[in-house]
Amino acid sequence: MVYTVFGFRSGFLETVRLRNDSLERKATLTPHPTRERMMRAYAVGADGFYFLERRFGAGFGNFALLDDVAVEACQEFKIPLGEPVGTIELHELGRLAIKLFEWEYGALE
């Protein structure tokens, strides 16, 4: 699966806010027919950070890897994504990838 890599020069991906906003959205959509999709994100530890830094450039404090659904949710809730630096297949990172979350994201049908 392809993930978009976002580099953060300062700050980080606001996962708590994303989770809260997605749960609030789910509660407001409950009476309506919805389509649930999974949004997924990964981070990396020190070795993975150096791998991504070599591939996408230096100067970042951390990286977040988001699938298309997570990117859509962040944009919907106006959560800052950092700087998009490229894409990567998750298997390229092997054990360097650390799962941040895997949550449902609802949208009206």
C-alpha cells in the first residue's frame, strides 16, 4: 500500500485531535447512511527516520506516513499535515514503520 510521507520541521501530526474530530463526525452522521473507511498512519523510530531523511531530505524533526483516507480526514478537519515530501510503499520500510493508528472514518453515502 502506498503512503504519502509528510515531513514536519516543527510540531507533529495532531493524532488526538484527528481522533476526536473523527469520533464527533461519526456521532453526527449516525442517523444517516454512511460509508466507513479505514484511515491508517505510520511513524518511524530513529533508524526509520534516517532512512526517510536520506530519501526525502534533511531538516525535518519527524515524519508521518498517511494513507489517502487519513490525508482526506486531515484536510476535512483542517489538521496541519506538514510538508508532503513523496510517497513510499510500506513494505520498503519493513520493521522500521511503527503504526500510529488505524481508525474508521465515516462519510455520507
